[in-house]
Amino acid sequence: MKRVVLLPLLAVVAALGCAGQLPPPSEADALRASSRYPGTTVADLTRGRKLYVEHCSGCHALVRPQTKGPDEWPKLVAEMTERAKLPEATAQEIVRYLVVASGAPR
Amino acid sequence: MHHRPLLSLALLAAAVLPRAAAANERHLTYTYETATLPQGAKELEVWTTGRVGRHQDFVGFDHRVEFEVGLTNRLQTSFYLNFSAERDGTTSSGLAFGGVSSEWKYKITDPVADAIGFAGYGELTAGTDFYELEGKLIFDKVIGKTLLAANIVGAWEKEVGHEPELELELDLAAARFLTQHLSLGLEVRNHNELEEGEEWEHSTLYAGPVLAYAAESWWATLSVLPQLPALKKPSGETGARVLDGGEKWNARLLFSFRL
């Protein structure tokens, strides 16, 4: 009886988990970033992702980077920077992560 | 019933407080989401819960005023003032102070960034004649424009002159973001009460729609949850629903603004 309940529950949890998350930045992302942001490393992008999750998810559900174009993100983050009173350096790290992640192959 | 002063206070505060950054919106009323306020952010939430219909002509209102602050980007705490008013048959009470609560919430994973959002929650309430400890495990997930959330809730309550009671609740909800500001969903509550050392008293079920609107610096969420036929009724209960301690209709309005 327990299996009857647990198996569908595990299937739902697995499906939810696979339904999407923000993957950690990779070497391919850093390589792609170099044309727009020379010298960008995986660590830079990882830090940008962390700042995005920590600073933005408190006010609204996070927007997946690929739902906007690379050129849309700087303007959107600039608007939010004012509202959320983000330090400029933090905002720039977030922008770099979002711009690079938005161009990742799907 | 004297609930106008609280509403007036909230509306006045919303009118005079400066516009600020986006608020930490809630899209559901009973089911919590994992989001916590950013570090240093503060919010004031006004809760109104209406409960209508028991065996007699019953109307009850619970009011809570909550001051919420983000201690870190993952940890938030809140302080509540609780009030209530009831009319049961011919007996009526005006708005009375019901105690204070302290809430703590810690977010571990995020519903978009991680496979599933998860947060832990604890609340201590000291009433005028009771105290209560409550814990929640909060799960949520955002898939596209759909929010899914589940809470497992346990509460231990001790009222003066009564045996302690244990309450277990499972809250499930789904909401769809219709626009950037508006969401519509469904909430389901399964509430169970157990008297300590005694048997399982009852298991009630509520389900209904929930509507939420979020602006830049404030948000409001309303749910209307009628009671459905009970999963377990106490002995002596003749109807399909539990109307001794539960009610036919439950509506909750949350209104919040950023300080």
C-alpha cells in the first residue's frame, strides 16, 4: 500500500526536479562570455548566479535567463537596481550572468 | 464586530508610506511559499480571516498584524499582534486581543534556481490563555507560469485547563500567473486534530480559489475556502462536515506593503 502512494509521489518530485532549474555556469558559458566580457571565468558567472538568486528571489519568482534576449537584460536589471537598491557592482555581476546564460544553447 | 480600526490603520499607512522596492509577494493565503525577504527589507502584513457557519449562527473574524524583516537573504523573522471577534448564536464578543506570535523562516533552496524550493518555518504564539508551537516544511516549484506549493504543518497547543492538542495539516496549492501582477489558483487544506494521548478527533477538508495581485510596493491575496465533506468526523457529528471547531466557509485576505 505504501508503494502505491510513494511511487507516484516520487515520480511527481522527479518530474518537478527535471522541469527546470538554473544550471550552474560551465566552461562553455565562460567561453561564450569572452566576446562580450573578456576575461570572464566560470567563477565569475557562478558568483553572478548566486547574487541573482539571493538578491532577486526575495521579491519575486526568478525569471529564467533564456526567456529574455541578451540585450533585454541590462535594461531590466537597471530598473530593478533602483527599486531594490542594489549596489552597482552587484548589479553588473548579475547582468553579466543573465546576459551570458540567456544566450546558452537550449 | 469592530474590525474597522485595523483596516483604516492599514489603508492610512499604505497611503502615507513612501513608494519603495518590490514587495515579497504571496500568491496563496494558507499555503506558504519558500521566498524570504531580502536582507534589511521590511514589510507590514495585515491578515483578516473570516469564518462563517457552524451548528449555530456563527461568524468569527481573526485579525493579525505582522511586522516582517529579512535578517539575511535566506532568514526572515516576524512579530505578530493577534486579535479576534466572534458571534456564536446569541453570544457575541467585540474585537479582543488574542496574543502575540514570533515567526522564523529559513529558505534552503529556490523554486526556480533549484530542482525544488524548500524552507523550514517555526512559530511560537503566546495567547491570553494558551500557547502554541507550530512548525512547517515548505515546498514549492515554479514551472513556466505555474506555481505549485505544498506545506506539511504540525502544531502543539496547550490551553489553560484543557489537555494539549496536536494539529496536523497538509496544504496543497497551484496557481497560474495570468499577468506579471495577477495570479489565480486553487488551495486545498486538510486539517487534522488529535487530543494528546487520545484518538484522532477529526480530519476536515477545505478547497477553493485564491486570487492574488502584486504591485510594485504592495500586494493583496484573497482566498475563499468552503468546507468539503470531512475525511473523518468526530463521534456525534451527524452532517458531512465538521461544524464544531470547523466552519462552512472560510475566507482570508492578506494585504501587505513594503516599509
